[in-house]
Amino acid sequence: MLPVIKQRRGKDCCRDFSTTRRHALVLDGHSRAAVETLQALGRHGIEVDVASECDCPGFHSRYPRRRFRQPPASCQQKLVEWISRLDADHNYQLIVASTEFSLRPLQFLPTDHPVRTKALLPENESLSIALDKRRTCEFASKLGIPIPRTVIIESLLSLPAVKQYPVVLKPKQSAMVVQGNMVTVAPKIVKDEVERLAVLQKWLPYMPVLEQEYVGGFGVGVELLFDHGHKVWHFMHERIHEYPLTGGASTYRRSIQPKKELLDVAERLFTALQWHGVAMVEFKIVRDGSFYLIEINPRLWGSLALSIDAGVNFPLGLWMSANNEPLPPQPSYKVPYYTRDLMDDLQWTFENLRADHEDPLLLTRPRLRAFAEYIRPLLGRESWDHFDLRDPKVTLAILGAIGRRYSKALWRRVMAKSTESKLVALHRRTMRNLARRTTPLRRVLFLCYGNICRSPVAEELGKRALANVEIESAGFHQLEGRRSPQNIISAASRMGIDLAHSSSRCVTKQQIERADLIVVMDANNYDDLIRRYPKAANRTLLLGLFLERPTINIPDPYGASEEKAWDVVSQINHAINAFAHRLRKEVADESHV
């Protein structure tokens, strides 16, 4: 374990402030940036208070002097008043808003308010441009900085046509209040109209959405420290792993030599904003070497550990700037140097193992290489976020969280296997009962959750395959009369099935009692059925167990792409044909089928 624990020696281009009082407040202690900040400041003898809405790794660190529960970010006025009172009580010299949760409320304060001054923020207009993705794109375009083609969508009533999928959807702001809670919303890559509508229906009630062309390539981040419109320090890194695999936060990254063109663009952007404090700008580099600005993070960033461990201590730079200390010139930093967010990168590793490496939309890497990269800590070229011999409780908290995550996952897998074995046994019992029937099989009922995707397809295919049998379908969703989604209508039409006028029905007690055989699509359908009608167990089968490669669950394609909907429809078709063949084989009287 020792090779991956950072023994940081504090060579961070700064002098020792041990003779003066030093007191900082770090907000949003749940975030990775907050933990790295309090560790970076604490190692230099700076007294740090940390605040968070809930228990977090920052509370386990040895460095915080005091730990506070900050008000919910959804109550922005209450939060900013609380921060102001806390500063009045403790007279901090630096206040670090680690995420947008605490950054946004600070806009309510006058520019000359002590809290804003100590937080090292630019003017509100500049901050607003950086926080609003639409305004960021407009501002960058005026400066001649390339951005992906962008359309603003404000209503479902006037949707522009998409020339080519996939496209990327982003809410205008990364943080929004949903049902009383402030949440961070990541961009979504959508492959077709069905996925596009599903995301827009979810986001548009809260704010406008940016629709951008999909840009392939790899991500590069340019991190900067500015002092009233003048660049002081910079750092640059390349993303290696992103989770989820479609693109997201970097879980593994490396420092790179500054690319002059990217650095010049980033500096021009923030100089025009007359920036003050820290920020990161994200670029996407495509194969031909061209690049696009993706977005601005007007705060400390999740991969902060990399710049600190490589040699550019941005939190300490903030401290010096806040105290009007002369900042040293641009520090040199180690290249290449790697850092890993172990908890999320383990999840990336498992997803990368299972992923389709031929899918161009998934940011996968060769499997063996991904495992081999874990030896880098032994070579002194990699460290893991927050792991520090001088701060062992944080390390133990992370390892404990990893242990809990995977022990729960293992337990769920064990329970799923147990449930699967029980369902297979019940399925076989029903088949035995079916073979011993002395009366003809007259009625079959197909069930899924909503009766708009799987079961209506099974009903129509069943009518083809099972002559002289009455076939019905229904669902457990209480709202009747719902139409099938377009992805299922399109996929079913390829099978010669017309679901354009299909209408959902909620299963009734009479249907259950009349059915000679009930066929469900997954384990949840089975549980719903037996919970309501326990006597139906002896007449219930799982359709997926008739496939060549038997499975308990035929996935629900609601909201999926048309390609995935077609896969499900094909599965149902194969299962229905095998089901019909099995009935002919099992049932003694051929007239039964």
C-alpha cells in the first residue's frame, strides 16, 4: 500500500508562513477538490476549517481545526448568509468555494464584500459568463475560439431537426435545483431521437439545454491562476480514463507539457474576462490536431491532486494571493506524472472490462494495458488522490468506502444468483405442470411493467406462433391508454408488427384467473405478479429462459436507442419461437397448441 500513498514534501514554490496566523475556510468538503485543498494548505501549517452538508472524507482529515455542517445549496440566500456569519466570527484570510454549490450563492454579495474578496472571485459579469454554458459559447465565439456547433433548445414545442447523431446535450448550467435539492447534471450523449426526447423532457422544465455536435478525440484541461486579469501560473493535463465511459469526470490523468496554442487560447479567454482566482478550461483535441473549447470550470477542479503532486500547488497560490504575498514565477512540474481517483477508477476498470471496445462512443482502453498501469506507483510516477501518510484517516475512509461498495456489490450478486436459481426452479416446475396438463391450453397472458414495449410485442408474436390459443398482454403500470414509444414502434415494424395504435392495459384479477399460462419478461415482473397474485406461481414462466442463452431478464427498452429496442424485439421473437416449439414438444395432446 505504501507505494501509492503520497509522501509530499512540500516543494511547492512558496516560502514558509509559520510565523504568521493563517486561517482558511474550505466549503463543500464532500468534493475531491476540497479534500485536496485542505490537505495542501494543512501540510503548510495553515489552519483550515471545513464545511459540508454531510459527513465526508474532509471531516476525517487530520488537518481541519473545525468541521461545520453548511446549509443546503438549494437555499442559496441562507447559505451565503451563513458563510458571512461564519467569516465574521472567525475572520478567515481565504475562503475556498470548492464547487458551484457554494460558488453560485457568492454572486449575491457585493463585489467589495469581505467574503467575496477572500474567495478571490472575478466580477459578477465574468463569473456569470463562466457559469452559463450558453454565454460561455457566445463569448468564446466572439474571441474566435472554436466551439462545437451549438443550438439552444428552450421548448419541446420548437425542436430543431438533428442532421446527424450522436449529439451532446448539456443543461445551460451544471448545477440545478430538482425537487428541492441542488444536483450536478453531467452532459449526455444521445444516439437517436428517442434518447434525445427522453433527456429533453427531463431537463427542459428546469432550464434551457445546449445541443452540440459530438466531437471525438481526447480531453485536455488547462488550469490557471489569475491575478486581476493577469496569468500567474498554469498547468496542463490529459484525461486518460473518464467515468462513465461515454465521457465524464477524469478518474485517471497525466500531466503534459503545455501546448502553446491551447495555453494561448486559454490565457486570451480569461484575460478578456479580467479573471481573478483559479479556473480550468476544457478542450477536446481531435485526430487532425484541431481543438474545440468544451467548457469553463470557474473554480478548483476534481483532478486538482495531479497539479499539486506534479508541482503546481494552486491552493497555496490562492492563499498567497489572498494575503497579498508576491507569487513566485511559473513553477516547473513533473511530466509525465499520473494521479488516480482510486474509488471511481476501479469502477472504470470493471466497466472497461465488460465494454464493447468496438463502440466508437465509449472511451475504452486496452484491457491488459489498463491493468498494467497499476504498477506506476511502484515506479514513483503515480499517486492516488487524497492518499497521504500524514493524513491516514482519509486514506482509511476511502479504503473503507471502497470495501463497502464492493462488498455490497458482491452481496447483491450473491442474492441475485440465489434469486435466479429460485426462479429457474419455479420455471421448470411450471413446465412440468404444463406437460402433465389433461386439458387443452387455451389462454396465454404476457406481462411486463408498462405494457407498451415488451409484452405487446410478445402478444403479437405469440399470436403468430401459437395457433388456437387466445393471447393477451397487460402490465402493472396503473395508467392505462398509454401509447408505445417510437423506438419500439420502429423496431416492431421491422418484424411486420404494427404497434402504432397499441394502448396499454393494467392487468386485472380476472385476466390472471382466466389465463392457463402467464409469461413475464423479468424478475421484477415475477415479483410484482406473485406479490399481488401468489396463487399464479404454478402457472408462470419467464420468457428469457427459452432463449438459446437463457436469461432471467429481457431488458426493458423504454428510453433506449432504436438499436437496443431492435435487440430486445429480436430477443422476444427468438424466445417466442422457442417457447412455441417447447409447448409442441412438452404437451402430449397436439391440439393443445
